[in-house]
Amino acid sequence: MASKRVLITGAAGFLGSHLCDRFIKEGYLVIGMDNLITGSMKNIQHLFKLKEFEFYHHDVSKFVHVPGQLDYILHFASPASPIDYLKIPIQTLKVGSLGTHNLLGLAKSKKARILVASTSEVYGDPQVHPQNEDYWGNVNPVGPRGVYDEAKRFQEAITMAYHTFHQVETRIVRIFNTYGPRMRLNDGRALPAFIGQALRGEDLTVFGDGSQTRSFCYVDDLVEGIYRLLMSDYAYPVNVGNPDEITIKEFAEEIIKLTGTVQKIVNKSLPQDDPKQRQPDITRAKKILGWEPKVNRAQGLQVTYQYFKNLSKEELYENVRFGEKV
Ligand code: UDP
């Protein structure tokens, strides 16, 4: 039987590129798509020699054409850091809304199953803790994160509408903070910011007093959860993340220990609408997918640090001024 074909949007990004690797490993033909605004060809250059991999340089906010059969679509194209939302707010809104619409249309015409990447940001600054899928969230639509949060909320709504109205097979994953090799170094996110600062010999910038919490999931665990969700028959949203919660201050201290840096922590002002706490309730993922994370933070951070340590000096300083703008 011919191999199944899967389209992965955002293929040159952090999560997209790991998904490409996983689907190739599982024996699929993978079509990667990316407009390279925030993605990097470096993340997928190892795949170009494979006949199982094709790449389309395309912006999914515009009509998407893919010739031939498609079995699965994974929509992972989107800017995904607060700095990006400030720099490219309109593209962020368009890829979550118009892009999702185009891909749902493609899924319908190809009779393909589609999984869309949603986010814990749909919960906003949550008033329920930990967050389960039945919580509707606390989002400021006109704040700096609104362009991302509302695009993702619209994405979930239109995905459910295609499911109920057009009977498209849809899946929605709500992704919590995830880390690992190929994260963009200076995009303003906490983990690459701290490791980059440590490697450059700079102080680590903790925003606010660092008492806000996050729960970090290693990328391989996330990819496993997504793979299982795609193969399941469950159309409602499923949280995928690691419930191991930590304050940002403690997290910075862990990075200092890990990297052996002698620099200290400095506090900077807390960005507007920065969620105070975040922890996934993964009861549903456990029950429906039989999934839970396996990699603890000490293991995951070690692998991630080795990746960042091997970057060139140019890469280490790339966009570093941009990262300071927050
Ligand atoms: N953060 C920080 N210093 C940095 C970058 C981020 O203290 O240099 C904080 C940020 O304010 C947030 C947390 O770390 O409270 C996680 O930030 P990230 O951007 O990684 O993820 P998100 O806020 O989208 O969950």
C-alpha cells in the first residue's frame, strides 16, 4: 500500500520540524509548508535529502494548493512568542483565522483529517487552576497577546464548525509551554532567553518578581501526545503539556545551575497581561490518549542546553537586540 501523505504547516518552526521528523520516522510522506517569517530552514535542512520529504515555501493565509492525495493535515504555522505578536500582529491574526479556514477547506476537499495547534493561551490569565478543557478562559482581546489568543480561539470555533457542519474529521490540541532543541534563541521566550543570556555571560532577566508560574513540557513528549490525538477519534480540545509547575524565578535558578554561569538574576518589568499561573490538567489526555509526559525537566533541560551550546557565535547573538525590546 502506498504511504500516507501528511501536510505539516509551520514545518520550519520548532514544533513543526519535530513533527516532520516524527511522521517521516513513522513511514509517512511529509509535505512541509512554511513562509519562513519565524521558521528557519536550518530546522529542516536534514530532511531535503529524503525522497519522503517535500517543501513548499508558502503563506497559508493565502489559498493553499497541494496536488494529489492528502490523508492528514497538521496546522502548526503561527508566530508563537509575545515579541512576535508585537512585531507581526496582523500576520498572527491572519494565520490563525484565514490560514485555518484555508486548511479546513483543503481538508474538506481532500477528505483529510486535520489537527490544529491551539494553545493554553485560550485560557488567558486563568482564574481556574490547574486549567482543564472545560474552563472558558480569561482573555483580554485588546491587549498585546489578544492577537494570538483571539486568533486561536477563533481557530477552535471554526474547526468545530467544520466538524459539525461539514463533518470534517478534526482534532484540537491545546499546547502548554514546550521546550527543546530548535527553539528560536532570541525570540523573548523564557527558556531560550535564560540559556542565551547564560551563554553570552549576561545577567538573566526575570520579569516581575518571578513568582508567576509555568509548566514546561519536553518536545518529544508533546509530539507523542499530538501523534496519539491525531490517531484518536476525539474531536474536542485536549490539553497536552507537563503538569510539573515551577515559578519563573526558580526556573531561572535552575538554568544558572545547569549552565554553571556566574551571572545573577535581574528583575525587569512584567509585560502586560502576563499570565500569573499556568498548569495543565491532563486528566483528559490520560484517559483518552493513554498519554502522560515521560521526560523530567532535568533530563529535558540537559538535552536542550547541549543544543544551544553547539550554536555558532553569530546564532548566539542573532536578534539579541530584538529580544531586549520587551
Ligand atoms: N520571562 C522572563 N524573562 C524573560 C522572558 C520571559 O521572566 O527573559 C517570563 C515571562 O514574563 C513569563 C514566563 O517567563 O512570565 C514565560 O514566558 P514565555 O514567553 O516563555 O511563555 P508564555 O508567557 O507565553 O507562557
